[in-house]
Amino acid sequence: MRGYYTPYIPGWDNHGMPIESAIIKQNKLNHKAMSVSEFRSACHEFADHYIDVQRDGFKRMGVVGDWEHPYKTMDPGFEAQEVRVFGRMYQNGHIYKGLKPVYWCPHDETALAEAEIEYKDDPCTTVYVKFPMKDDLGKLAGFDLSRTYFVIWTTTTWTLPANVATCLNPNLEYAFVKIGDAYHIMARELVESTMKGCHIDEYEVLPETVLGSELELMQYQHPFLDRKGLVILGDHVTLEGGTGCVHTAPGHGVEDFEVCVNHYPQVPVVVPVDDAGRLTAEAGEKFAGLKVWDANKVILEHIKESGHLMGVQHITHQ
């Protein structure tokens, strides 16, 4: 850029999942039975070997460069410089510590980059679940709170143990739907599709409605855990599907995390799943040890038995 001829300095990024995956397959390693330092040394040797292989290949192709002095991210000097730069960033006030949702692979037990995620059409069982009202902040006079529910819809039943909030759109109108002697809160414009999805024919929509903003900070009881949830607001809640009451688990989604972070610590981040994708005791003793995909059916059956299931719908989605 300054008008000078400069040498081409080749370099290799030696850290990452591809090296770990390749060495596990090639050398038949059981990395879980190895210490971290042993596994790291094996990866180091693997990377060194393929640097030589690739370097020889580039030389044979006629690529001219300073091949004897490449940069490698695993060189101690390179790593030391990273620490120095990080230190300067910290001293300048650019570094803070916080929480961030990341994609996770339960098979390899590692974080994934967003660029590595691909979506496919997947058949799934969706559920409509009743969350019992616990505290209406004195706003719903005339309603028996023991028979009043927020109705959520989710395509991921296994995330329900991580529910800590329900998100409403502040500007949507919410209706009270009477089924039998119970009242169910949902977006007015989604009542018909919800009833159809739940195969409910006999119901009454009360004439009065409230804005989502009027329901903010009310509390409900988690349907199967000893935990109260908070009603919060978010513009990501739309009328495209569901009930207008969005089940929110900040430990399992980017949007959920971002909408809940403003209510922390009143709304905690709960992640009742271990690195291998198994539910932990925090999800409930009944579900502990289940893989998340297997947990869908078990949790669905539990909700049905407890009387909190409003309906089931089978769809194909991304």
C-alpha cells in the first residue's frame, strides 16, 4: 500500500474444531479419556505434520514466499502477542465480561460459528401450553386467577424447563377466551387459528381486550417446575403464528436472551442442559439424563397428565 514490494508470508490458523475432529477420526482417539494437555499435544503434532504437507504442495506449485518463516497461531510468540494486544484493549476499557448465547453441537460438545449453521425442513410436534396466572398486579378484577392462563405455543418442547418469561407485543390486543369455566389469554387476531390448531370448537371470546403493555410484569406459575415466570414485552412477537404469547427461554435462543437481558437478574438465564445435550436435574428429576430430542415426548406427556396441555399440532418447519 506504500508502494514497496513486500514478501509473501504464508500462515496457518492451527486452532479449531476441524483439527480436533480429524485427529479423533484418523488416530481413533478417545479424547474424553485423555487429559487436556495430552489431547492438545496430539493436535499440535497433527497440525505441524499438515503444515509441512501443505507447504511442500505450495512449493511444488511454484508459489513464492517466505516458507521458512511462516506465522502459526500456535507459536508461543504469536500467542504472546495476542495476550499483549488483549492487555492493551483491556487497559483502554474495550473489554467487558458478560453472557452471550452461542450455537452448540452436543455431538462434538463444542461451540459452533453462525456460518456453520444450516437449516432444513423438519417435521415436528408443536404444543400449546397453559401457564397459570399467579399475580395480575391487581389489574384483572373479576377474573378468578386460579382459572386464568397465558397460552404459549412452541415447536421445541424440550426448552420448556428453561422457561423464565413469556413475551407479548406491547401494541397487540389480547383477548380472554373462555373455555368451560377457565379463561385463556392470547392475541385477539390469533384466537381463531389457535382454537383450530387445538381442535377446540366450543369457546367464547369476551368482548373486552387489553393491550400487551397492560399485562407487563404480571407473573405466572411454570407448568411443572417450582418457578414463577415474568411477562415481558418484545417487538419480535408477531401475528405470523402461535398465540401472541411467546415462550421465552434466554438460555436457549438469541432473541430470547436479548429480550430478557434488560430484566436480569429478575429474569435469570437458565440452561438445564449439559454439554452432551442431556437435560440436567435442574430441568426436573423426571427428565434428568434425557437427550433433548427424546425429552420432547416425555415432557409432552407430563404436561398432558398435569392438565396444562391445551393442544398439539404437527407441522413441518425450518
